Amino acid sequence: MQRNWRHRIASGTGLAAVITVILFTTVALDRFVTGWRIDLTERRIHTLSSATRALLQGLERDIELTFYFSASQAQGFPQLRSHARYVEDFLRELAQASDGRIRLSVIDPLPFTDAEDDAAAAGLQAVPLNVPGEMFYFGLEGRRADSERSEVIRFLQPDRERLLEYEVARLVHTLARDREPSVGIVSGLPVTGGFAPGTGRPLPEWTSISQLRQLFDVRTLDLDGTDTLDAIDVLLLIHPQGLGEATRAAIDQFVLGGGPALVFVDPHAEAAESSGMFPDADALADTFADTDTASEAGDLLAAWGLRMIPERVLLDADRALAVSMGQGVPPLRHLAIPGYGPDHFTPDEVVTAQLEQVNFATAGVLEPLPDAATTFTPLIVSSRNTALVPTEQVRFLTDPRQLARGFVADDARHVVAARVTGPARSARANDDADGDIAPGERAQDDIQVMVVADTDVLSDALWVTQQSFFGRTIPVPWASNGDLLINAIDQLAGGSQLISLRGRAGFQRPFTRVEMLQRRAEARFLETEQELEGRLRDTEGRLAELERQRLDAGVDTLTVEQLEALQAFQHEQLRIRRELREVQRQLTEDIDRLGRRLQLLNTLAVPLLLVLVATLLALHRRRRRQLGLRLSDLES
């Protein structure tokens, strides 16, 4: 009997010791060993991508990041606070992976403080709250430690959460480089403006190119002359046509040497020939009336592992836009002018993220070659209600309704914009049996090329209107074509790290319990506000009645009764406002209490599970021991 009691005491003491050790170890690890992390989320949302880690390892400049978040003003916004925690966790992970190159500061810019002034001076977007004079900040400022250069993300919008890693990596990359990226334009169209031969009429620069100049060092190149691509970061090739041998060789070697390229090709460039489709196309008619309107880049595309289907234009009956046919004529749907929105963009692609709609005209179709070694990734695709028609059918079109007559859908989603990566060979490689490449004509393990099967997508007619404002012409966009160009150049200019970054999985998950608390609080708010409005109307009615009586009596000052009613209303208004604040405080307290419970559960779940397993094992061993003792007693 005594032996059993001693055994129980020893077992209980050991179990208590195990629990104590596990709890102490858990708390110690959580507090002191912050560098050890395991991402157990479903989509590994807390893990930096290999591209970001490569970017951080290549940093040669120290960068200071300051994360501004008005935590004090966000007490009543649980989803916003949750997103802020995710942003802060990501930034701390970024700083830790940078080997000391990135230093992070987290600041709550309280109203009327120096921190708020710093946030405003940095250019962060201030969002006004219900309290007069108080502003809400939620942004990121980055500075280079050795200079005054700075970059900001003005407001970290929760709906752009999956782009957080790309946007922060882009900010870091921008600060790390010493100059603006240079973009070299080689174009068969007058995208940079000029004069029409023969008439001498001025041709304005396309708005898409003008906006590009505001962000990059844009240069127009003549590669058949003295210009080279040596100092160019990104090549912008638009409607290659009639390129000389020197130009083709320079483009080929630039891409094979790792240079990123954005290429716009077209089976029928409307800007190269006026068909009456666009009002501003008449300005180009005298110049390009008798020219071939198809791009000539088949050899280059083939070397990169893709092709644009020759002499075919895409029709899309589901996404056709309405075009004006002149005064007094109703707009008509034009099957060769489709507009594509988010449903037609490849998910998680940074280039098309946040674009609303991109409009095309007489676009072509891209497809990978069967034996290509490169990877072909669609960026924008058509609907299934499409057809491919000969270029001549749209080149001399006078009535868009002709395209609808006899239209037969091919039930296929065609690619109009794509990314091409991976190993490629020179377009000028020898055709001998061993496949050797001539001297200077290299093979590249990983090219970076984006191809769009339309050049008119850059023209003003498809996405922007010009409005006069106090004597100045202001471009007003109505589609996202210009943003597509800027996004593509921006990502290509970021090097291989930014190019390979994709949108991350979302961190936000539905908080059903929190949403229930919010709905309950909103109902209480509504009830209290209705009470306030009702009492306000009653008091205003009494004051109006007293004012009418005062005017009838010819008295210039407020009567005692009016003063008492006014003071009673003010006291009542203050009381109800206190109730509103109490409802808000109670909501925050309920959410915080729920958060503390979840945190406690997350902290103790694993230790408790281990304790449970240890207890079950101890009980199992004790029962086996007791069974053994009983068998021994029986045998004796």
C-alpha cells in the first residue's frame, strides 16, 4: 500500500515537473528566441519568396524602413488591425533576412505629435476620421542611409494585400539602385511624335509614352545608326517593321544577354493605316496609307519559343466594345475591338494586378511553339466566344456589323499577352547539324520577355481622352492601357528578382465571431443614433416653437425657458455621445478579449497536447505495471 502511494506521489511530482518545464520552455522560446520561425499557414504566407531573399542578399546599401500605423485610431477596425499585424510581421521577416542591411521602425503617429508631422512630411496619405482634426496613417517610408533618397507606399490598402511582397521589394530595389532605369524604344510607329512626311503635320507623342517618361529615362534608339543597347535596362520594341540586320542582331544579343524586353507586335496596326476606325487615325493616313500593317518579328519570336498566328485577327463577341460611327449614327459593337477585365487576367501576376480594363483593336493571337524550351505564361486571354479571321477582312472594313455576319465561335480562349522565360537560342544561330552558335551569338539560360499581340493598345484612342483645362490639355484615362505599359516596364526594370515575384496568397480570413460582434455593435449604434436623431428633432421643434413665441412677443434675447431647453438639449447630446463611445469601447473590448483567448489558445495548445500525451502514456505504463504486480502476486 505504501509502495503504491509512493508511486502515485512520484508520478504526480514527475507530471507536474514535465508541465512546468514545457510551459517554461514555451514562454522562454516565445520571448527570447525570436529568430526561429516555422510557417505552418496553409499557403505559407509568412515565408519570403526566393526572389525576395535573393534581392536582400544582393543589397549593398543600408536601408531604413519606417512603418507608420495609427494603432490608437484603429481600435474599432479589427480587420485593419489584423492586416497591420500581417504587414508588421512581414516587414520584420524582411529585416531579419537582410543580414542587418534593413532596419525597421514601427511608429504610431498620434494626433498633434512630431510623429504625425513626420508621416505627413514623408508623403503618406492621411485619411480623416470621425473626430475633427485627427488623421489616420497606414503607410511605409524607406530611406537610404547614405543619402536623402526616399520612397514611400502612401497607404497600404488591405485589398492590395497579395501584392505586399512585390511592392515592398520594389521599394527596396528602387532605393538600392543609383539611377533611374533606362528604357530604349525601337519603334516602327511614331509613338514619340514627329512630323508626317509629305504634309509636315506634327504628330503628337502618344500619351502612354509621355507617362512612361515621367517614371523612367526613356530614349529613342536607331540601332542601324550609332545607337546601342549597352546602357539600356529595358528594351521596348513596338511594331518591328523593316528592321535592318544590325538592329535585329542588337535586339537578339540584348535578349540573349539577359536584357529584359517588352515587345508589341500586331497583325494589323491601325496606327499604320487609317481605316476610319479611330478619329485620330486620319493624322497618320498620309504617311502610312500604302504600307503593310503587319509587324515583322517572326524570326525573333521563334527564337524565344512562340509565334503570333500570321495574318489572323481576333474577334471576341463577348467582350466587343461599342464604337462611334459618326454623328447621328448609334454606336455599334465592334468584334475586333475587345476590352478585357480581371476575369481575363492571369491570377497572381503583378503586371495585370489592379488593372480595371485593357482595350485592344485588331489584336493577334500568341501561342507557344511545339518544340520550345522556354516557358510560355499567358497574361491576358480572350473569352471563348471568339473567332480568328483574315487580316484583310478588318483592314478595309467600313461597317463593323459585317464582322457579326457569319461569325462562328471557335470555343477557345486565345492569348493576347504573354510572358516568356527560360532557355533560348539566338535567332541568328547556324543551321548546321551540331547546332553550334556562331561567335558572339550566345544561348541564354533564362530570357525575360513579355509580348503583346497588339500595338494599338498603346494608342490614345483606346484608353484616354484629351480635355482642356484652363488652356492646358489634360489626358483623362478611361481604361488601364497606360498602366499595363508602366507595370510591365516597372517589373522588367527590377531585374530577375522582381520579374519572378508573383502575388501572394491572401492573409485575411473571415472572422465569423468578430463579424458577429461588429453586427451587434452596429445595431446598437443604429439604435442609439436613431434615438439621438429623434430627440434632436423634438428639441429643434421645441426651440423653433419658443423662437416663434419670442418673435411674436417682440423680445430680442433668449428667454429663460429657451435657455433651459437649449442647455437640456446640450446635456442630452453629450450623454448620448458618451453612450456611443461606450458602445465603441465595448466592441473593442469584446474583440480584444476574443484575441487574448485565441492567443492563449495558440500558446498553450501544443504544451497541453504534449501534457495530455504524457499523461496518457504515464497512465498506460502504470496500468501495465499494476497488471504485472497482480500477475506476480497470483503466481506467488
